[in-house]
Amino acid sequence: MTYLRQMLLEEDQAMSRPTLEVADIVRRTGNRFWEQHQSHLAWPHRKVLDAIVRCRTAALGGHRDQCVRCGHQAISFNSCRNRHCPKCQGNARAKWLAARSAELLPVPYFHIVFTLPHSLSALVLQNKRLLYDLLYRSSAATMLELARDPKHLGADIGFLGVLHTWGQNLEQNPHS
């Protein structure tokens, strides 16, 4: 083992990396997931899963980085640059969150979740655009109506809606 490779291994062990990444889950269960759900998924979904698995691995090649101050060298594997990849979009997500945080007013905020019943999951997979649109429209109308009611707030409000199609357990769970 070369000295550089040994240093990289020691760095990797010392760095606080997550014990489990999305790519690990896709590697372990991706094919089985695809086989079970491919009738509801399009080919681009498979391309995303494949990109996540290959991201920052030798499969995409790599390059040598060198510190301009001390000369330390390290090998870095190339990223997939897929917009759905959690590794590739980490910086973009951080920038987006910082920009949204800068827009916040110094007032209290509330997190409200609207979840579709699990019994509609299969229907949602077949009619994503229609049902996600209905979810957004109905959640927005509910928020506006309740906020305008003098018994609650008696005001016009603003809000930000974010669609989540999966829950923390990585099962389909459409909510906004």
C-alpha cells in the first residue's frame, strides 16, 4: 500500500462520515425495489438510482487533488452531478437553505404537514401530477382559509410549500 493511500485511509477513518448513505441503501435494495415497483416507475428513475450508486466511486473515474500550501495530495472520485443525488446536491441544498433563511422575517414560524392517506399511494403513483397539484391546492386553500378566520389569526399569510414524496423510512409517503 502506498503512503498516500495509507494517509487517505486514515483520513477517511478519522472523518465523521455517516454510517449509512442513500447510495448504500440503493446498492442493497435497489434492484429488488425496481423489480417490485417498475410498473409505476419510468426509466429516468432507474437512471437516478444508478447515478446515486456510482457517484464518487471509481466507476466514474477520479482525479488527484493537491493542496497549494502544503502539497498534500489526495485522490477524489468524480461525482455523478445528478440533480437528485444527495451527495452532489449537498452544497446546492445548503446554499438554498441559507438563501431561504436570509429571507425569513423575525417572527414566529410554524411547520405544518399535510399528508395524503396511505390508501391513496397506488393512485398517486399512477397520477402524480394531478394528485400532487390537488395536494398543493387543498393545503394552500386550507391554510389561507384558517388564517383569515378571526377565531384563529384573522390575517392574510404567506407560506412556503415543499413536496416530500418519501418518508424517513424511505417508503412512499406524499406530504407537503
